[in-house]
Amino acid sequence: MSFLDGRRVKDFYKILGVTRNADDNEIRKAYRRLARRYHPDTQPDDPLAGARFRELTEAYDVLGDPPKRRAYDAVFGEGGGAGSTAGGFEAFLSHLLGTAPAVARKGADLEIETELVLDQVASGAVVTLVLTPPSGQVRRLRVKIPPGVEDGTVVRLPREGDPGDFGGPPGDLMVRVRVAQHPVFRRERANLYADLPISVFTAVLGGPVNCPSLEGDFVFEIPAGTQGNSVFRFNGRGLPHTKGEARGHLEVRILLQIPLPIDSVQRGLWETLAQDSASAFVSAGE
């Protein structure tokens, strides 16, 4: 690589827009900010972008490497002298003798979390993420989350991570999905589970009841004589499978609701019913 601009040595600090007492973090941030701005992929219509990008890479190759930076500062210190001529440049090369040339490196992978509710898991979602990578440039990114994702699923977005060094490609962005607990449903993969309270009258006599689902309540018929803890399964009312298979099922467990409080008249009716039930059991036993 050449560090000469005509017969004069390039001022790497000026190229990166930092002062000579800038620390390593400031230099790194300046390079990544400018590299993203002038990268040929982001400036396809600017014929000078490639040259500007290579110049930035040259500057960071030296100032981003502490031993090279010390050698550069020693030879091209403020005030000119040998540091402003081609001869000074030759001296600089001798300081760097034996060091490896810059190698393109892929940028760092980034990870961010996003939370979905169960309704979004059922239908899929498009979420807007706010990214603040080490380069310091805030970005907003819309990401499509497929239906059926489970808690902890990682969606990988290639080349959306931190910029690469020395012309290397950007890293990837990993979006880790968290699924919030639902107030009604419990989830096991693509299947949903819920409790359904019904009155003892409905359990004994049977009748229509409203059952919850992610798409809204639906009505089904409770058979007469349904016992507490009975389970009813509804195929296709669960969550979609991530592999495109049929939706999972919904299971509801029946919980009996006892009517309380009761007054004296109601208590008398319950006592009469209890006596009749006891007599029926005795008769059946005979």
C-alpha cells in the first residue's frame, strides 16, 4: 500500500477526522462511521467512494494498530521535517519492517432481543428494532418474524451486524425472540392449553359454552353429565408449526364453578337434591 499523496505523506489523523491525541476508541469509531458512509456498496453512484474508502482503510491500518501508530508518530510527528517527505516515508517503512499487512476482517456479529405476544406468534410479525452498534451509528431495522417461533428462537440476518475492518464484510445480526406469557393459554410447542370454568348446572344438564381461542371465543356443546377435569381437544386451533405443518391443537380442561353464596331457600333445594342423589345411589346399589 502507498502512504504518499504525490510526494507528501498523507496525514492519517486528518483523513479520519481525529486529533493526534485521540484514543483508540475514538479512532475506531471515526473509522467505522466513515467506512460505512463511503463503502462502495452504500455509494454505488459515487466514483470516488472506492478511493476514499481505501484511503480510510490505509489510515486505520496504521492508527488502529498501536505499534504502527507509535512508529508513525515517531517519524511523522507534528512539525514536518522528515515526516513530510518521501524520505521520511522510507524511514517509516523501516519502522514497520516485519509487520504483517492489513487483512480484511469480517465485522462483529451483534445480538438483540425482541418480545412477542402469543397472538403475534400465531400470525407472524414485523418488528422494528433500534440498533446501536459499537460504531455508534443508530439504525432502525424492520425484521420479519415467521409464525410459530418458540421462546429463545434466534433469527439470523446476514450482513446487518457491525462493519468489517479493512474492507471486510459486515457481521451478522442475531435477533433472539422472547415470547411473553399469556394470561389464558399455556403453550407446549404448537399446542395450547387452557382451563374452562363452567357451572355445575351446565355440567349436569349439558349445553353450549363459550370457549377461548387465539382467534376469539367459539361455542361448543358440553355433553350432559360432564365431570370436572374432563378434557376436550380441538384440532387446528393451536399455533402454526415452523415447518409449515398443520396447526397444533387446543386442549381445555373443565373446572366446575360452585354457585356461592347461597341463601336459605337455595340451600334447601341443594339439600333436597343431595338427598335424592343419595337415594338414587342406594337404589342403584341394590
